[in-house]
Amino acid sequence: MSEEPHGPENGGPRQWGPRPATPAATGKGAARRRRRTGWRRLFPTWRMLLGTGALLVLLVGGALVAGYLLVDIPAANSAARAQSNVYLYADGSELARDGDINRENVALSQIPRRIQRAVLAAEDRDFHTESAVDPAAMLRAAWNTATGKGKQSGSTITQQYVKNYYLGQEQTLTRKAKEFFIAIKLDREESKDKILEGYLNTSYYGRNAYGIQAASQAYYGKNVDQLSTGQGAYLAALLNAPSAYDVTAHPENRARVLARWKYVLNGMVKEHWLSAADRDAMTFPDPLSTTTPAGLTGQRGYVVKAVTDYLTDHHLVDEDTLRSGGYRITTTLERHRQDALGHAVKAKLTGRLSDTRPVDAYVRAGGASIDPATGRVVALYGGTDYAKQYVNSATRRDYQVGSVFKPLVFASAVQNRSVTQSGARITPNTPYDGTNKRMTVQRGHATGFAPANEDNRSYGQITVTAAMDKSVNAVFAQMGIDVGPAKVKDTAVALGVPEDAPGLASAQGAISLGTATPSVLDMAQVYATLAHHGRLRPYTLVDKVTKDGRELTLPHRPETTAVGRSAADTTTSMLRNVVEGGTATAAQGAGRPAAGKTGTAEDDKAAWFAGYTPELATVVAVLGQNPKTAAQEPLYGAAGLPRVNGGGFPAQIWADYTAAALRGKPVRTFDLKLEPGAQSSASPNPSASGASPSPSGSAPAPGGTAPTGGPQRPNRPGGRPTAGPPPGGPGQGGGAGENGGGGGGGGDQGGSDEGSFGD
């Protein structure tokens, strides 16, 4: 076959034969392209390098895309969300903190710009302009760490915030990868300000302080908005090594701390956030010495428990939400009065107790003080130490109030215009039969209730005023029948005794002798109402509650009329006599006009004094409780005294506290408007008597009309009973008839030979 083409010139279509071999397809060149030999085989070709690079780019890019798509922004970790609740005195100074995490979040707007910039100068000067991650910084930090130049994170503030808030502190590649992707996503979804706020609130500064606000308090005892630039620079320096840079705990590191502090200030100058002159004028702001955290020991625990109960009981916040923390609670407690109450208890009671007397271990004390005009609780004493005596003696409702309830019976009589069994209006001058174990009567029939007087003493005919002075059970048991137990209860509730107070609903005739068990704080509310002329202003323990800058709405506390002014003021007038010459003469130690009533619970298991000046109502109780069994115990022999009664330690504590609480305040007198018939009039002197009980309810009303003119306190009848043992106990200062828990009925039916409700 010819290899020449057959074209048209040959009479046919053009055709091609096989192409002859060319020199390029033969010889050494062809062999070289087919196979590489020798040392050249050790190196990849440019095609291989290009392909491998392209593959790596695809793999890395794919991994980044996959990581971005697969890693979501998680919920915050529980430690990052946990905050302490901060409790403040009324003046804004810190009272206590609760919770395991010492953190108090603040809004970025509450952090001065100078403090923000100090942190940025220390940690991330390009924060506002850079991306969420800085690969170059990460590589540089890794190199410096590997070459021994110091361990560095290389993380931006965004990455550090992600670690603090969303992840954890573990040093693993998985955590670092998650941090990388979450930071990128977060930077796209949140503003820089929001990220910076979160970082400042989650970073650890040492001293168990999480967040810039907690650190401000821990190191300088002030809020973050009060920090100077130098102080802010020190807190910023702490972020690099929180514990090691605490110069009070590690003075050996002072040189390193100063170098880091200057580094922060120099950074601020470099970024034009601070002038060089201002930097040069600064001296290092040494922090406060390390202090014990304001936990819940001592009085703080009692206060925190009382305040949290108030918040939850008034539905301001539920218990679970409150436990999550972050609340800033300003209480009504005034620091100097709180301190004064604690000092009074120690000086007059607990300082006299001894470990050598077993009964002294039973002694507990509770106190509460209220401003009658505002209802603000200004002082609260719950016990010696919340860590040792867990139950709050100021708010517990399990001890009988005894004779401090008697003024409520009289106030109810005046309010309801009640009359004796013979039809005489009940006034301070109305005579009653004070015979010991006198059977009470109703409509001429015996009721079966015949309580004993204190120490089984009889008084014969005695006015209501004198009976209040000497806390004569027989008189007030009959008065309760005359008024009606239901009306007495209604008046007590109106004055401030909780309707659900244990023993209040079930008590009948014995209600007048204080068988109910409202708390010390409850009774402080009652006596504050009497001091406020019968106007009830519900008490409050809280002035303000905020969380994350938002203020909660506090409950409305409208003032209401519990009893008419004349009923309240006439009761006050009689209670002034109790202080001036009755069972509460120890209260005169306050050095101010005062009114009050002593009381002792059944079997001397509790002693009370409830008293007030025109501007302050305070109740103090000394309680007996077995520390091992929690059983209520008599206080015979406590502090080395035969008996503990309301005119002793409680009245002494009241006087010491009231004098201190009102020191420097002008002395105010009572402005009283008395009920007609309550003014001075002749009244029979009480006489001791061993006569048998009279079946009548009371003596006839005294004749004559009440004098007119300006209000006066009723006369205190002269004299004192001669029967029975001498009044008062050693060191008690109780005054006439004050011997503690004198006779009282053992219930609604029948009396008891043992004293139960004295004072």
C-alpha cells in the first residue's frame, strides 16, 4: 500500500497512510520522559506540589466550613451563670453575700470607660477593630510557650470570653477548636460591647472574685464605678496571674506586679487613652488586706434568712430564682443600730453566761426593732451565730408571748367599748377582782377558767392600770371574757399579729394571757402600731431589689387604722406606768420617755419585753432551748439567777439598745389623746388578800364623772401587795411584782398552781 496520499489528482479522494517515525520520538529524550532515575527521584515534581497544596487547601477549607457549621454556640456553663446575692445595709454598705460563687454581674454602662480601657490595654488592645480570632497571635503564643518565653494563650478577649462563659478551663485541642469556631460565630452575632461586658463579668481576679464588680469589692472595698484609673489598671494586671499578683498574699511578687501594672498604663498611653503626665503622676494603689468573705456566720445568716423569707413570702421572687443569684438587695437595716442591738445582747446577757452552768447552754435571744412611722425594720438579732444556732430567734413562732399580749386585750376593750359583767365601761380606772385563781364568769356562770396569778398572789380589788403594772392574770383573764375572745383575736390581728400565728385561733379564754406564739418580729409590728397611734404600717425588711440593672417592684404597704387613736394612746398611757413603776423599771435605762410590757411564758421557758419610744418600737425575748434535743427548757438558774423574767435581761437589753440607737437624736415625748374616763381619778389601792375567789366579774364602776380638760395619764395606785414572796430576783431590776412567769391557767379550762404567764 502506497504511503503517498491519494488525492483528487489521482482520480480519487485524498487518503493518508501511517506517519513515519520522527527523531523526537526516538533516542535518549524519549527514555528520560518515561522514567526518572538517580537522585531526581527523591524530589516531587511541580505538578505534585501543586496538587498536594490544592488538596490541603480543600481539606483545611472543608474542615473550617464543617467546623463552623457543626459547632453551635452552646448554653452558658453553670459556673459562668452562678452569682452571689449581695445584701446591703440601708446606707449601701455590704452586709452579706450568699452562694458559692462570688460574682455580681454589672452592665457595661456601669463600668467606667477608663476601667474598660485598662483591661483592653492589658489583654487585647485591638479588640474593637480585630476579628474574633487572631491566628498570628495564636502561632506566636505557641512559639513563645514552646521556646520557654512564658506560657501565653494567644487568645483574643472574644476567645477568652467563650472559654469562661461557654466552655471551661481545660487545656485540650478539642476545647481549643470549639473555642475557635464559637468565637467566630459569636463575633458575627453579638456586638463588641456585649462581648466585652460578658468578659468583664466572667473573668477571675483572685480572692474568689469572679467579675470586675466582685473584684472591686474584694480588693478595694468599693463598687466598680468608684475605682480610679490606677486601681482599674491593677485589677486588669491581675487577669494575667490572679493569685500570684495579689501583693498582699504574695509580697515577694511585688516587682512583677509593678511591672505588669506599668505595662497596662503604658498601653493606655500608647493607645491615647491616658496622658503620659497622668501616668507619671500615679502611684501604685495597694489593695486592702485579704479579708474573710462576708458569708453567713454570726448575725449575717439570720438577716439573710429573714430577708429571703420576706422576698419569697411576698412573691417578689421564688426560691429557685433567688438561689440562682445575681440579686442586689438593699435592706432596711441600719448598721449602727444593728451593731447596737448585738452589743446590747452581749453586754447584758450572753457576756454573763458560763460554760460551767449547764442551763446557760439553753439561753437564746431574739430582738427586732421597727420605725413606727415607716414600718422599716432597722435592727434584727437572731442569735449568737447562725453557724451554731441555726433557728432565727427573731422570726421563730413557737414560744408563748405571755403577758406582752395583755395590752392587746385592753386595746380591744377600748376599741370595742366593752363593759364588765356589771355593765361598767372598761377604762384604766375600772376596778377588777385580782384574787388569785379567781374563777372567770360570763353572764353569771362560771367558765371553768381560773388562772393563777404570779406566785399565787392575790390583789383583791385593783384597777386595770395597777393590774397592768403588776401583770395580774386574774384581771386580764376576766377582761378577755368581758370583751370576748373573738374580738380580742380580731384586734390582735388588726394590730399586726399574723392571723395564722400558732395558738391564736385555738385559744379561747387563755388568749388574754398570751398562749399564742407569734414571733419577736410579729410583736414588734404590734407595738409599733400602738406607738403610731393605732395606725398599722406593715413592716418591711427591704428597701430595694435589683438584678442586672433592673429594679423589682416592692409590695405596696398601705397604712391602715388597726384601732382608733384613743384606744392606742390610752394603752400607751398605761404602758408608760409599767416602765415608770411597774415590772419594767429597768427600761428607764434608755433615758427617754418609754412605754412597754414585760412577759414570761409558761414554766419560765421565755422572757419578753416589748417597748417603745415615740420613734422606735423594739421587742426582745430570751428563750430556753436544749441545744441537743431542740426542746423548750425552763431558764431557772440561767446566768446564775434564780429566774429569768421580762423585767430583767430583756428590759435591760432593750434599754441599752434604745439608748444607743437614739443617741444624738432629740428627746421626744408622747403625744397622747386618751379615751374619756381614762384621765386621772381616784382609784382604790390594791391590797393583798387571801380571800376566796369572787363569783362576780368585777367591782362596780367607780362613781363620779371623769374630769375634763387636757389628756392626762391615769394615776398609778399607791402601795403594793404584801402577800407572797418579795418581788424581783437578784440582779434583775424587775420592779414591783416582777418575778417572771407567775400563775396562769393551764389551758382554757381550769387553772394551775404553777406559774405560767407572769410579768
